[in-house]
Amino acid sequence: MILVNIFSSRRTFIFTSFKENMIGIRRFIQPLLGFHTSAVQCAEPMKKKKKMDPSIIRHREQRKMKRIERSIRKLERVERPLKPLDETQIPLSLKYEIPIRQRQLQPISQDIELSQRELLVAWSHHKQKEAERDLACIRKLLDAQGKALKELKLESEELYIEATQLDLSLLPYKAVGPTRTPQIKGYDPPDGDYIDVSRKWE
């Protein structure tokens, strides 16, 4: 071991051997090599609850209750939705097929258009005269009926009361008239199953 001491007025330097210097360095570095990682924390620390003024909390609750009451009043004002009628609604498929289903009609000539107007005017005059004749006939019948009832009332009050009563044998009235499409003779309609696919609204 080599020791060299140098004395000075201000400082003292002590030099030791290289071996002792290495021992001191090891003692200093060895604790530093003990670093290790801790376990993974899958959470964060709880936040501290802030103390709030009770009046602020009460005010918030009142605002929430007012909001709920406002929404309830709005729902009460709205009328109940009507049941939709699928039969009156146009399917979307037909809306998309409008340009395909449109017919390209040829323009009508001026002579044909003029004849159609004259025919329409003549038809309207004919129906007007027919309605006037029907009203005149009904008016005559009512006048004749009124005169007959007056004469009957002068003759017998009982017969007049009986004549003015309703004839219950006329009600209910049933009549079978011509249909829009006449019946096909010897037609045997095929039997089929009817499945009601209409939606139910409860």
C-alpha cells in the first residue's frame, strides 16, 4: 500500500491505492443497482369530494324538477297520435316507379279539343234541364199531397192522423239492383285462404 501525504496550508490531499479507491466506488454504486419496478396499478387514486353549499344542491334539484314538470306539461299538450291508415298511404315503391308508370300522351289536335268542349257544354245543359224537371215533378207531388191532406183533415181528423203516421212496413228497405260488373254465368270462383296481415294497434 502506498500512502502519499501532502500537507499544505489550506487543504490536505490523501491518495490511497487504486485498490482502495475501487472498494469505495463499489460501496457507492452497489445500492444504485437495487432499482426495481413496482406492480402495475389499474386504477387511479380517489378524488377528494368537494364540500358544496346545501343551497346550491337544493337549487340544482329544483331546476331538475322544473325541467321534468315542463316536459310532462309538453307531453300533455300534445294530442294522442292518430292510428295511421296503411290503405291511404302510397307505398314508397310506387313513388320510385312514377317515371316508369307515366304515359307519354300524344298532344290533342285543336279540332278534337273544340269538339270535346262542345260535348261537355251540351252534357252540362242536358243534366241541368233534367234536374229542373225532377225538381218540378217533386214540387208538384208535394203540392198535391198537401192539398189532399188538407181535404182529408176537413173530412175526418182520425183519418188525417193515420195518414200522417210513419209506415213501418217500408223499413228496413232492401233493393237489389244491377251491379257495376255483371255476373259471369257458370263461373266457379276458386277457394283460397285469407290471411289478415294488417297491423294491430293496441
